[in-house]
Amino acid sequence: MARPLRFRYAPGRWDESRIGRDIFQPLDANLGAEMGAPWYAPPDGYEARRFDMDNGDTALFAWTDDHAYWIGNTETPSSLWRTDKEGFDEAPFEVSRWAQRELIAELFDQSPWLKPYSHLSWFFLPVFLSKDGRETTREFFHDHAAGFPDATRKEALEFYESFFATGVLDEYREVMAGKLGTSEYFDPIRMAAAMGEFDVAYLLDDAGYDITPEIAVATGHSIDFRAENTRAGGALIEVTRPLPPNRRSVSNPVAAIRDTAQTKTNGEGQLAEHGGGVTLFVDCSSFPDDDWAAIMGEKPDVRHRPAVVFRLRPSGAVEGYSKGSVPVDLPWLTE
């Protein structure tokens, strides 16, 4: 499976002749390609070309006298195979900004329904235009309301647009956007599970916590978040998102959340080996009203403490309960 979009840094002298021989000709021979001027002016000191393939792939190439940057959702020419990869934040700012203008313009041209959601589009750009995942990731937002079972696309996207506009996850964009995946095989279950981490990030930020994703711990695992504020101190947070009963082989919603939470707490799960000190957030945002009402009526244990079981709506409304001594202050929680 291809990874999210990244640059390749190619040192050495590049000119039109070498680009034609080492970049355009292999692309044209294998895929059918057109080489032309970019849509936007390249950064100062760089020349640039845009490559559009017959199958819909795109690549950008910008160069100076002594180095070049390539980015594309197509096959990489062999002349660039041994080059170093750089994320959008690692490449020079001007190069990254230019490439993202080109790519976002292409994204909006292909999927104009994303235009009102500029922050969300920018955040997920590395997967929305990835080699294998560009169709499946957009389908998840367009046809499945980003995992909300009873919401319109507009409601779901407006909610996430408002959250990404805060910029709280901008620093971690590459790792967090990549959680959505870049597979050509559509898997709404896995994608909805990934959105559970964004739901928890929203709740923690809304409660006044600074959040840091992907916290390495001594067991060799990574815990989803560390949440910190001056009032309540810090806490480690792990997230799971169960399927509702109609999507799994269990008979009721209580069994659904216990079954999913158990994957984190037994065997080689993160919480089993960590030995305590992690709060488990169980995101039931995929559950319809009746199933969620049954959970809130019983408020079952989930075989781990402390734990937070919640359901978030695209309006920002949230409801949930806790088990054990939860180290983060969430005013909507009941016990």
C-alpha cells in the first residue's frame, strides 16, 4: 500500500534535457503523459513542470541548478528511486506551499464538493491525493459522512472543518492524516475507527487540554495521545471505536463495546502490556440512537479502568459516562 504523498529530494544538476530523458520519457512510455507548465508560478529560484498521466495520475517537479523536488501520486521514475523522502513540513516552505497550491487546486477541480471545507481539504491532502487512496478516502467523506451514521455529509464536514480550522493538529498533520489510510480498497470501518482519534482530540481540545499524538511508551507501543493542562496535569489516552451491533457478530450494544475494548486490554494490546496509567476512550459515535440509549441505560464496564464511553454528534453535542478515576476533566461526563 502506498503511503501518503511526500516529496522526493534529488540533489544534482537538472535541466530540460535531463528532465525529458529521466522523468518525462519513462512516464510517457509506461502511462502516457503530458508535460507542461505548472498552474501556479514556482518558488523564486526554481523552474517547474507538471506531468499529467492518461490514467489521472499527477506529478510535480521543481528544480534549481543543484537540486530538485518531485511529488506525485504516480509511479516514481527509476532516476528518483534512491532519493530521500521529505514531508510537507520538511521540504522548504516555498516549495511546499507551491506544491500544495497546485494539488489543492486539482483536488477542488476533481471534487468541487470539498471547496467549502478548505481546512479539512488541506489537512487530508496527503491522502486525498495519494496514489492508492485518493478515491476511497474521498468516498468515505462524500458517501459516508466521515463515519457518522445518522448525519448528512454537510453536517459531518462542517463539524470537522471547524475543528481543523483551530490548527491544534497542524503540527501532527502527516501522522494523523495518514491514519485514514491510503488503500485502494474501500474500508469504511477502519476509516471510522481512525476518525475516533479526531473525535477524542476535539473533546480534549474543547476541554482546554494540549494534546500530543503518538506517545511512545516503554513497552514499544504508541499510545494515541498525551493530554495536558495546567489545572489537571497530564494523562495518557488510548482510543477505540466499536462497531454497532448491526455491523458485527454480537447481539447487543453492550457486548459490542466490551468486545472492542477487550482488544486493547488483553493479549498483546497496548493497555495489557502498559501496566496501567492509560485512560481508555471508547467512541460510540457510530452507534444509532437506540443502541446508544441502551448503553447509557446500563452504563456497562468495559474491562478497563479508567475509561470514558461517549457518543459525539456533528453538532458538537456529546454524552457519555466514566468508569474509574478519570484524570481529565470533562464536564459532560456522568458516572
